[in-house]
Amino acid sequence: MGTVNVSIEPFWFRFLKPDYTFTDVKWTESYPPETFSFARCTLTCAGRDYRAWIYHPHPETKISHFQPPSLIEIIAEPIEAISYGSQVDIAYDPRSIEVFPGIESVE
């Protein structure tokens, strides 16, 4: 009923050049404005491809909610075959997102 949360642990990712970034989005009275980035991707589940978006709430504007850098959130059309624990593949443009092995750098 929300985003598809995909763990890529022990890998982690960061945005290089998102397709879209929206800054200072005031979407609720409960939180201060946030910044969100989006990158196109294809999510494959149960042999079917879905056009989708990798969605990234910027942690510096979402201080009250910790999200590990090994968690990729995806927005897609409804996927009937998906459930907790499903195996999926994600195809993305490496110019938009970079994936790293191991523990996140502290640099």
C-alpha cells in the first residue's frame, strides 16, 4: 500500500544525478518541508517488468526518520505478485545511482 522497500544489504547506494529533485516539499503539517529525489528504474518481479521510480527522501531534511543507505524505496504501479520477502531485480541508470559494496563510507 506504499513504496516497495528493497534491501540491498550488504551494499548501499547514493544518488549521483537523479532525474528529478523536489526541494522544500511541505506535504504534511506533522513534519518540516523535505527534499525528495527520483530516478527511473525497472523493477522485475515474478518475471514481469514494471516501470518505476527509485524514491529517496533526503535524510538531511527527514531527521526524525532514519533510513539505512542499504534500503531502496521504489514507487511503482500495483504489483500483485509481490509480498514481504519477494526476490526482485532492479535495473537503473548508473549515471543516476551508484551502488557500493560493504559498509557506508564515513567520508
